[in-house]
Amino acid sequence: RVAVIVDVPSGFTEVALAETSRVVGAPVVVNVNGVKAMKVSYLRQLKNQPYVLVTSYRFQNYDRIHTLTLSYRKQNEKIWKPLYSRIINSFSIRPVF
């Protein structure tokens, strides 16, 4: 179990959420539209809610890091998994000099 601290607007009483996370495979370097990125995937679950698959891509662009995070509920995998490659390949990074 991991305690996740979140910023909560004033007036709300919850300041932390108990969440369970499990890494899905090791981080890997992938090529996205000709740019290398580090890909990390993990499953998370908040209390008794459905599992959510989270995939995060980190792109280094000289002095900047861009992060693209995609997630969906595992129960909706048949809908979202086929679209992931189209979504990620529509993302492009232009070099900053």
C-alpha cells in the first residue's frame, strides 16, 4: 500500500488517499515518432474501485522533460487498448534549442 498525498482545495477534508499500486513490467525505452521515451506501466486501485492501468511516457528534450500519461480501467481494456498506439503515435516532440 502506498499513501498518496494530494493537493486539495480548501473546504475539502481529505488530504491523503490510500492506494494500492503494482508495477507492470520493468521500465523500457521506446521510440515514439522518432523520439526516445522511457515507458513505465503500473496498475493502481483506490479502495475497492476497479483496477486502472496507467502508462507514463517521459521524453527528454534538452533541458526539459515532457510526460504523457494514459490510463484506463482494466474492465474497459477492449475499448482503450487498441487506441493506445494511435494516441501515442499522434504525439510529437519538437526539439528545443
